[in-house]
Amino acid sequence: MSARRTWLRGLLVFFVLLVVAVLQTTLGPLLGVLGVTPDGVLVLVVCWALVRGSEEGMIWGMLGGLCVGLLSGAPLGTHALVLTLIGWGAGVGQRSPFMSRLLVPLLVISAATLVYTTGVALVLRATGWPLPVEAAVARVVAPAVVTNGVLMLFLYWLVSHLFGRRGGLLPA
């Protein structure tokens, strides 16, 4: 792939993730459960990593984290760090011999939601935010797993059909 095409693809990925981050912060509160909004960027990063692998999952995680960071009050890089690690970890699930169209994606998004919530809370705490990590995680994780799981069902199907390595829109 040429350098120009790679750069344009990266710009397109950033734009898509920025749009999802804006929708997450503007429309997300209307779709929330118990005050927790769906993490559209997290779900998209996990979907992409499961379909396309760890390397692309890390790229999507870093770019998605920067988009979320630009719209949040957290120190820039907090979300990028955690989502990059999640993109890598979820991509490992791509090679699972137990890969299914329903079970593995739901298990991975549940684990990713726990890691994301805990990771961001720990980074915020380490950077001086007065945040009771245990209480924050306990109140957020269960509703977030539900909202992210519902969103995952739709987005995983869409991403795997449109962008999967076999017959998708993108080359392998």
C-alpha cells in the first residue's frame, strides 16, 4: 500500500472514530442504562480488532482514544493508552479456535468494558483526580456491559460483514 493511501486511510479512520465519539457524547446519554452511556468507540475498536487483528485494533484504539480524549476532560492520552491496549488484546481473540458470531464477541466486549473502565479510572487516579476507583468501577461496569453488549451485537455483525478479511470491502 502506498504511503499516500496509508495516510488517507488513517485520516478516514480518525474521521469515523471522531464522528462516533461525538455521537457517543451527544446522543449517548439518551440511550444510557442507569446513567451509563454506550461506549461506541470502545465497541468499534473491539469489533475492528476481532475482525482485522491486533495490529489494526491497536491503531483504531489509539486513534479512537485520541478522539474520546479530545472530547473529555481527562488528560490527553488517557483513553488512547487504554484503548490501544484493548485493541491489541481484543485482536488476540481473532485467532481463537472458539470464535463464534455471538459468544466470543460478547465475552470480549464484557472483558474490554471492565478493563476500559478500570484502566481509565486508575490512570485518572494516578494523575491526581480524586476518584474512588472501586466505587466508580462498581457503579459503572454492570450497566456498561449491558449497553456495550447490545451495541456490540449490531456493530460486530456490520463490521464483520463489510470489512472481514474474506470477501469484505478491505483487502486482507
